[in-house]
Amino acid sequence: MEPNPDPGLARKEFAMRFFTKMMAATAVVVGLGFAGSATANAAHPPQVVVNPSFAPYPFPYPYPFPGPFPFPRVDYDYVVFYKPSIFAPWQVYGKFETLHKAQITALRLQQFGTATRIERVRGFGW
């Protein structure tokens, strides 16, 4: 046999082989771990947690069942009217989506001494 020109070569080869074997073993163990957890999860169906305070559907059913279509929504808007003088007719000041906004507007107009009233009308906007 010829003498080894680099005495550290054997150690490097051992280290590389050891590292490669350890990486392969780790990959096998991790792969089996994932496979084992997948089979364990597949063995048990998911649990359904039911909150007793909320029904999963509207109860009682309206008869006949309306199907996949939602119930029609009625939207109301609020119109603020003002009267500039006691002899003038009522005039429209504005239309509001909520009663609260209409009341705030009416109160501001009343602070200036203007007579106001609020009427609820059906709005066709979504």
C-alpha cells in the first residue's frame, strides 16, 4: 500500500459519510412521524362542537321552506323636513340612512329656531 499523502483525508471521508447517514436517518424518522400523525388523524373524525345558545339554522322553519334565496330586506330612510316660516310649506332638508343622524340634524335646525319633523320612508338602496 502506498502511504496516504493527506492523513486528514480519512477523517474527512468518515465525517462526510457519518453526516450523510445521519441526514438520511433523520429524514426517515421525520417522514414516519408525519405519516403516523396523518393516519392517527384520519382514524378519528373531527368533533363537532355545538353551542347550545345558537341554533345552526333559523328555528322554527318557515313553511314552506324558502329555499336558497334570502328573505327580502326592507330598508327605511329618514327624511328631515323643515319650515322656514309659519306661513311657508314644509320643505325637504335631507334624507338620512339612520334615525340617529336624522335626529341630530333636526336638533341642529331647531337650535336656530326652525320647526322640523322627521318622516320614515321606504328606501330602495342596499
